[in-house]
Amino acid sequence: MKILRYLKKIAGKLVRVGYKLTYRLIPVDPKLVIFISFHGRGYSDNPKAIYEAMKADPRFEGYRFIWFIKNHRKKDVKIPGAKIVEYFSIPYFYYLSRAKFWIINCKMPTYIWKKPNQVYLQTWQARRSSASRTISTWPRTRPFIVPEFHMTRW
């Protein structure tokens, strides 16, 4: 059991290093949007509402939508008009590098980096005190957009 846990830890580190080495090489697709709700737990919350509004809006005709969901085959999740990709898989890292728009309602790990020409919409809901405490602990070089704090913190 300890060996399996150790191997899993090493594999995770290799994937993260591979992502950091290659994410800048993959060009951004201006019509690709990714969604993550609660670290891949399902199709729900603010990302779901935004996705449904985008699908109904003719301005987003021709856009591709991808949802990252853990164990989506076992859960038999179907999202009309969207591709579903396994959360924390190799395609997950590829599409993080490729997508122009990220719509996410949870904190992203520190090893995930966005490019300057990508848009990160964070929809998590937190009390102002906990949000400001979280933001103030982020490194100044962290390249995410947090609208309420963006102008004053970076």
C-alpha cells in the first residue's frame, strides 16, 4: 500500500513538471472554454449556470466547451453540447494550456499557471474576510485575475 501511494505521488509530480515545461508551447484556442466545479466533482453551481447561459447566447456560437469531471464514466454524466474530460488527466493539463477561458468555482493549485492571454473567471463564493486572507497569502507573481483585488494587489 505504501509503495502504491509513493508511486502515485511520483507520477503526480512528473505530470506537474511536464505541464510546467510544456504549457507555454501549446497555443491558446480563442474559442475554447473549460469549466471546473468543485475540483471536478460534477456539473453544478456557478460554472453550470454560466455554461447554460453561454450555450443559449448566439455570441458563443462556434465555441467549444469542455467540462472536467472526476470519474465521469462511472457517474454516467452527460452534458449536451460539451465534451467531458477526466479531471487531473493528461488531457486535463493539455486543455488547461489550450483554453482561452477558464470558468472555475474552486481554488486552483499553485502548480497550475495561466498564460497572459488566457482569462480566468473565478466564481467561488467566500466572505470578504476569508477571501482577502486567501488573496494576501498568494505570491505576487501568481498570474490569476481576481477582479475585486486585481487592481489593488498586483
